[in-house]
Amino acid sequence: KTQRCVEILEKSYHTFDVVFLQEVSIGFVNALRKSAFAADRTIVTPEKMDLKRDQNSVIVFRNQMFDTCSHEEVTESVMDVIKGDGPCKVGDGDVLAIRLCNNGGAAGGLSSR
């Protein structure tokens, strides 16, 4: 299953600048990092991954479009806002939020849940 999913990304998503993945296992992340798909992309995982459920949000972006040194995880700030709204059933790995700049210098953010 893991290899098939990597093949789908390589064949069907090779032109995408950003790909958001949910419920991703660490095994899949490791396989993806070794794939041809990852050759020109940065794969970002949450600092606080859920290794027990092993279902995490991941963001993959094309290095040609974004400054690979500029990305910074801001998940905790987003989680503070989400949890501030009342009871929340969002755990580690469920949300990944990053701040980054495109190669033109414009700042922005990406989030996966």
C-alpha cells in the first residue's frame, strides 16, 4: 500500500507545487523521503507527531516555488486558537501549520488538517 501511494504521488501529483497529506504514517513519510517525488521537494512533518495512532498531517512543497530555508512550524499557535474555542478533539499530528516565503520573497502560510 505504501509503495502504491508513493507511485500515485509521483505519477499524478508531480506537477503540483503543494500537496497536503492527512493520516500519514511515519513509514509512509520515510518511503516518500526516499522516492523520486521528494527529489525536488521539502517534506514537512509536525514536531509533535502522534506515533501511537501513527496518523499525521504532512505538507510537501516544491523547492522551485518556495524558499526551503524559510519554513517555520507554527502549529502550536494555531492549536492555541483552535483550543481557545472550547473543547477540542484535536491531538498531536492532526494539524500542521507552517509559515514560509515563496522564492520571490512573499511571506505566507500553509496548514494541513
